[in-house]
Amino acid sequence: MAEELDRLGLLVEDDGAKCVFPEGFRNRDGNPMPMIVIKSDGGYGYDTTDLAALHHRTHDLKATRLLYVVGAPQQQHLQMLFEVGREAGWLGPDAGAEATHVSFGSVLGTDGKILRTRAGASVRLIDLLDEAVNRAAAEVASRNPDLGDDEAASVARAVGIGAVKYADLSTDRNKDYVFDYKRMLSFDGNTAPYLQYAHTRIQSIFRRAEVAQDDCQGPIVVAEPAEHALAIELLSLADLLSDVERNLEFHRLCTYLYGVATAFTAFYEHCPVLRAEDEAVRASRLALCALTARTLALGLGVIGITTPTRM
């Protein structure tokens, strides 16, 4: 990588170090800002490893879209990295590769400060997830004590980990958010447990109807206002996923899924499914339920959250 930068005329010696000076970056004194490829003592730093990784990803892995999910404080460093990549011909239209900084804000405790342990150390992710799963297990046990041990453990893991993921992704990633177990594990509001529970309610309909979800794919007739509202929500999925793939605003997907779940709740309350007197209406509403379940499972699956069939 260093040899290539040197061959391209981008590597410059500065006070014994070998650096690249990406165009457009200056310090407070107005002097060009360097990325140090080789330190004066022959060592390497983050600039070196990040440049080497960029070279490896574009040349060896043949990546065409690189997403750097890194905190907002590293914005300037990554802007400089990408500029060097463009000047070296590793990035840009001619190279057929682009890099994007997917920045995110800070995770705060309920006191409004950066989330840390009582001792002031950084909190380990595994500890947060374990606590979320344990709390979810207690909630699941109180709601459905008839679940077997293995299924209860599986559901608790899906709910606990899903809650943490959803809490992180359901807010604008550039903004700070408060890490609050009580809120994120709630079965009410814009949370993963609420969406997962909506999915399980639909599964319970199929169990009581003694039909498989995949068998409910007949024509859907929209007559009632609640049916219409739910259908409109479901029809937006394809366009929404395309937007999220392009702009990486995952909170918009979460907002959409919450809208689907709330629309289904209104539909469930106002439009009898199993008690529908007309068989054609019953079949139509079962098909609408199946489409809703698939939409929730797909949308949550995109952000790595599983959907249990019972909770």
C-alpha cells in the first residue's frame, strides 16, 4: 500500500515521517493536515492500518460499497481517508467503489451522561445483552408460564437482544439516545417486544383457525376502513426498503414497522377474522394477516431481530 502511494506521488516525507496530505484539509494554523503512513521511528498507526484496509477491501475483496459504521467524532479522519482513496484511484466512479461514513451518536445512561459502569468504566455489550435477556425472561415467564424451558429461553433471548437492537436502530443514528431497559423491553409503544408480540398474535390466529400461514394467500378484498389502513401500510414496504438501502436511515424502517403493527392492532379490534360470517371475508382477512406477519418478520429480520411464534 505504501509503495503504491509512493509510486503515485502521494507519499511525502515530513519531519522523518512518510505522509500523505489529502486535498482540502488544513489545521487551525492553515497548514495541510497529514495522514501518517510510516512514523519517523518506522512504526505504524491508525492512519496506516485504515489506508491498508481500504486498499485491501477495494483491490482484494473487490468491494464496491464500503460502509464505515463509526462514531461521529471520527468524521474528519474518515473524510481524509476517503479523499486519499479517491486521489489514489481506489474510490470514485472510475474505480467503481464508494465509501460512506455511517456515523452514530452516543449511548447515554438514564442520568443523561455517557453510559458507563458505576466504577466509571465502559460497559461491555455482552453484559448489556445478558441483563436484557434476564429481564426479558422474567417478563415472558409472567406473561406465558406455560412455555417449556427451552422455548421460554429462546423467546427471552429473541426479546431481550431484539429490544437492545431495536432501541439502537429506532432513533436517528446521528443523535444520542438513552439506554433504558424499562422502556426498550416494554410491550407497549415503539419497541421490539411490541412488534414481536404483534407477530405472535397473528400466529395465534392461524393456530386457532387450524391453518398454516403459507396457505393463507388468497385474494384480499379491502372493504372496512381498518382493512384499508393496514393494506396501505403494507404496500409501502418495497419503496421504504429501497430508501433505507440508499440512505441507511434504519429508524425509518422501525417507524414503518411500528405503523404496520399499530394498523394491525386497529384491524384486529374492528374486523373479526375467525368470527367473520362470510367465508370469503374470513379467507381475505386471513390472507391480510399472513401478509402482515410476513412483513413484520421480513422488516425485523433486516435489522437482525427474530420473530417468535409464541410469547
